[in-house]
Amino acid sequence: MDVVVLLPTYNERQNLAHMAQGVLAHDAFRVLVIDDGSPDGTGELADELSRASSGRLEVLHRTNDKGLGRAYVAGMRHALAQSPDFICQMDADGSHDPADLPRLVACARECDLAIGSRYVAGGALVNWPWYRQALSSTANAYVRRVLRLEIADCTAGYRCWQPSMLSRIGIDTLRSNGYAFQVETLYRTIHAGGRVREVPIVFTERELGRSKMSGSVMLEAAALPWRLRASQQPAAPPRSYPAGTESQAGVRAARFPRSRVE
């Protein structure tokens, strides 16, 4: 089995080594760090870790078109060219426990997208202040209501994908950049007929570094559900991603059935 774990980074030097070590503790798991030119030296540290990883940690250095969503698209495109069995995504700040990765992969064997969920039975939040919990809970309720989804944790960033599903949703046509990226990819997956399941996780607030949440990120996330609903944006047809190429997937007009969740 070959699993690529995407770790987008911006000023995560304090957390990266610990997170990478946790991922690489699992056999058959590899790490792809996507660094957006972190001024704190995260990219340089990632290069050091790569040299010591026996080929199990790779680094993408990005200087243009920055942002979480753009970083994930770059990482997904790069990973798809390598034809792994699964592609996972997780935060690099320590809030997602690498020990949960095998459970996510096991779940993804039976569906197209497995989500590490804070809001299903067995999931939990640790060390979040009340206002962050309220914001997250309200955001999920808002997304479910506007887009008529039945997922408990629509904004979760801890995920495991079947590579074929990423090809089906047309990652090169994704338009969101911040945390709204999680909602857009979920929406496309469900309305492309993808099977989605949630796995309970414990989400722990970062101990080191600073959150990347900002007003612009929140505004984008608030506007996205209405934009998706108004456009009835469909998934693009499947695409292949040969190594070293940049593809531009087309988008078909279509209307979607109500979401299906397993």
C-alpha cells in the first residue's frame, strides 16, 4: 500500500518535525510538504527532513498563488501523478493526530472520501475556547442548511481520498482558497455521486504557532455556499495527471440530486 499525506505549511517550523515523524511512524505512508515560502524557515526545515527521510518525505516550494486551497491543489496534482493508493490531507499545526491515519485509510477503502470528524459520536474538541467552538458549530450548521448536506463536519480538514475521486471532481477548476476549500471539495464529491463517511477524531488546539484564520478567510467561507448553490457547480469529468504536466479540467453544466451520505 502507498499513502501520500499532504501537509500544507506556512510558518509551521515549530510543529513540522513532530507531525512528519508521526506520519512516517506508519509503514507505507509518505509525506508531501507544500510550503508557501514560510518566512520562519519551515521550507528549509522540510528540506532537511526530506534529506533524512530515505525518500519518504518530499517538499514542494511555492512562491506564487499562495493560500491553503491553492497549496492543496498543487499537492493533490503532484500526488495524483505518482498514482498512490490513497491521498490524505491534514493540518500541520498538531491539531490532527497522525495516529488516526490508519483508521481513515481503512474507512476510505469502503468509500470515496473519509472525513476525520469532530462532530460525530466519539469525536471531540480539546482546548478550544468557547467562541471558536461556537464559530465552528455555527459554520457547519450554516453549510448544511444552505447546501442541504447531511455531513456533521463539513469544514473538517482531516481527510482521506480515493485518488479517482479527486480526478472526478476536477481539482484544477476549484475556485476557493481558504478554509472554504474543504466545503467546495465536499460539495463536489457528494454531487458527483461520491460515497462519504465520517470517522470520529479528537481535534486538539495547536500548542505552538499562530492560527491562519482571518477576516477574509471567514468572508470567503460565508459566501461560498451561496455561490455553489446558485451556480449548481458540478464535478468535472475524470482527468489524468501525468508527472510534470498542468491540466485544466472542463466543467459540465448539470443539476444535482440531494446529497447521499454513508
